[in-house]
Amino acid sequence: MRKTTLLMTGFIAAIVIGTLPGLAAGPVDGEASLVYWMSDGAVFGDGGPELDEGTVGGRAEVWVFERWGARAGLYRAGFESGSDNIDYGNLDLLARVFSPTENNYVAVGLGWERIDLAPGVETSGVRVVAEGRMGLFGIVHGYGQAAYLPEMDDFFGASDVDGMEYDLGVAVEPGPFMTIRAGYRNTTLDFTDTLFVPGAGVESEAKGYHFGVGFHF
């Protein structure tokens, strides 16, 4: 835990020092969207409960001076039975380290993710985030986001939990305030089984296409 705290402190300091020159006056812009995730996968490895149910979540972000950003997201994956959902919630603070235009940039940041795997079973921890956006033509841009989850909390039946997450897609802004998104998202947790087969490695994965609609300002 101490190593993680030192990593977070150093990373934040590097972001602040590297982005101070960008604090010239500029606009505030952002976006808020509802997202429908057509997820599938297995929660506790092969043989575990299967995911195969589309569920609605959401995302919101704000950028200040076209340099500093904050983003929150909640993506929900549904079980085949339709009885419960897995919630993937995150909050990130971001800074653009390369930004020739508003729709062309590279950003890095730190955040926090909480994953509710089942009623009463959850894990959370720090995220290290990198993302990029590239204008394709006119009102269309592509994006890619990746997050590394280096040290998630242990939960019932699991220890040594870490993970990866990525999201690739395109966004269209057909009107002054409207945004339409489509992409593919994957969240994977790796952990050591401490209950059924002690010492065995297990992979928990939720993946699938998502579609969203919202507004930007």
C-alpha cells in the first residue's frame, strides 16, 4: 500500500509540473451520456456465472482550459439470469500532455475504480489511465482509453487482485449539443483463488460493444 501511495504522489506531481504551462485562459467543455453495454463474459473464470445481458449505465466528463479533465463512469454488466448486475464505477482526474487541437490529444491521469461483483462482494483500487482522441473528419472523432488496476482490494475467495481495462470507439456530434457514441469495452480482473481451488489463478472478464447518446457543451 505504501508503494501505491508513493506512486500516486509522484504521478500527480509529474502531471502538475508538466501541465502548468497550459493554464492559459480557455473554454470549459464537457459531455454527459447514457450508455447501453451489450456485455458478456465470466465473473469467476470458466464455470462461473455467465454475463449475457445488455444494461444501461452512464458517463460524464468535464475539461477546463482544454488541459485538465475529470471523468466519472458507471458501466453495468448483466447476468444471463437477469437477476443481478456487476457495476463498474470509476472516477478519473486527467491532464493532456499533448494537445495540438481539441479533438487531437493524448492524456494521462489517475483515478479510482470500484467493482461490485455480487451482492456484498466488491473490490476497489487505484487506476492509472492513458487515453487519446483523434479527429477523423468533420463531426467524427475516434478515441482509445486504457487503465491499469495495479492493486485492488482482496474480496471473499480472492487475493492478489489486479486488472486491466480498455475502451475503443468513435463519437459523432451531429448537432450543436448532441453526441452519439459506439465502441467496444473490456474489463479484466486477475486474482488468486483462496476458496475453491486455493492458489489457482482466475480471470474475471466482462466485454462487449456499447452504444451511447447524450449532450456536449
